[in-house]
Amino acid sequence: MKKLSTTLTALTLLFSLAFSNAQAAAETTPVAPKSATPSTTTSSAAPAKVMLLGLFHFNNPGLDAVKFETIDVLKPASQAYLQALTERLSTFKPTKVLLEYDPQNEAQMNQRYQDYLAGKFELERNEIYQLGFRVAKLAGLRKVSSFDERNVNWNSDYWTYMQEHDPEAMKAMENLIDSLSARFQHQHQTLSLRELLLVNNSPEEDRLNKDMYLLTNAVGASDGKYLGADASASWWQRNFRMYANIQLVATPGERVLVIAGQGHTAILRDLLRIDTRLVEEPVVPYL
């Protein structure tokens, strides 16, 4: 189970950096967000606006199957960009900032946030701090919140079955891991932080991320086990639950900024654009 969870999480969170679409993402005007259906709201307040910022994890420890060294976000050029980005994101005037961390660490994370407000906590190499804390402070918020959900039942038989009964799918997965490792390393050596974030939030990258699950989706289907499909469904289940946590706080009048790994936002963006009760605030113009 641990191997499966680590591998799937590694691929989804790290499949976020397609090099070929960086410039295109920078030059493309985002599609105007839909309007919420008036009849579905019961309050006179305007429907909540939600902004999704997808990214790679700034503090990648290199423990995942896909191996690469991330750009150093603590270097002066990246820090200057992050400060400017924080100021632009704050013009969205978020009333809630939702971050991807273990909900069990809610009290600890908000103690760190209070220490940061008091000048007692130095921001570490993590998007939670580098962007989440900074934006929340500029927005005048008293707290940040987790919207993560990790209590999902992964199918522990999937990886073993693929190794023993579907060597072609196993080989395809290994080739993908090797390809991604080389691709990500090249990106982080050649792209700026802004270009990387533009990639992370491009429609093509979202499509490629979700398409990855189809690579092994048919594993076990010939035996009626559907282990590949069930493994993919587990990831979608986690993201449906995370979206439910967004819905809980995105009540009429709220302006919600969500910062998470691109493997999550690729799916969350689909749900947000389907949802007639919420309005998307496109993130690309802020980048």
C-alpha cells in the first residue's frame, strides 16, 4: 500500500511541469469564467469566487519515484518574484486561504502563522509559507486553513498485480517515470519560477496530468478486477473530498484562494467549472 500511494502521489504531484507549453501559457488569454446560476443561491450576497493556484512542491525532498532537483525558490530572483506574486494575488482580496497540509497539523500550522505575523517565524522552502502565509498576511487574515483529505483507501493489490500479471503496463509505468525525471530536471534547470507556474496552470498541462491515469487504467480489467480503474478512482475520490472542503467555506460573498499541487488543481479546476454555485477567478493573469 505504501509503495502504491508513494508512486501515484509522486507522479500526480510531479507531472506538473510540461516544458513545451510554458511560452504558450504565458501568451494565452484565459477563458472568461462562467457566472453562477442565480437560482441556485439562497443569499442576496454575490456567489463566492474561487481561485486555484497549482504548483510543484517547493520543498521536494527527492524521496519519490520521479527524481529531480527543484528550482531553489530561496534564491534572490525567485524571492523577488514570489514577493511580487504575493502582492498581485492579494489584489484578489481573499477572505479565505486554503492550503495543502495534513488537517491534523491545523493547530501547529496556525501557530506558525501567528509567529510569522509576530516576526518570529522565518519562511521556509515550502509553498505553504512562501505564498500561503504571505498572501494571508497581506489580506489581513487571522488564520489559514487546510483543505486536504488523506483518509482514502488505496488498493494495495494494484502495484503487485501489475508487476506479476501485466508486465507491459509495468514497463510503460517505468518508462514514464524515467521520462518525467529527465523532463522535470531539464525544466527546473532552464525555466524561471514564473514559467514553471505558468506551465502548472495551463490547460494542456491539466489534460496531460489527467491523461496519465489512463496509462494503467485497464490493469486487471481482463480479469474483472479493475485494479487500475479503482486506483485512479481513489485519486479522484481524494480530490472530490478536497473539493467538498472548498465548498464548505465558499459561501456567498467569500473570495477563496486555494494553493495546492498541480495534480490536485487539474481535477479541482474541472469541478469548479462544472459547479453552478461558484465562480472561478482565473489565476494566470496574476502570475
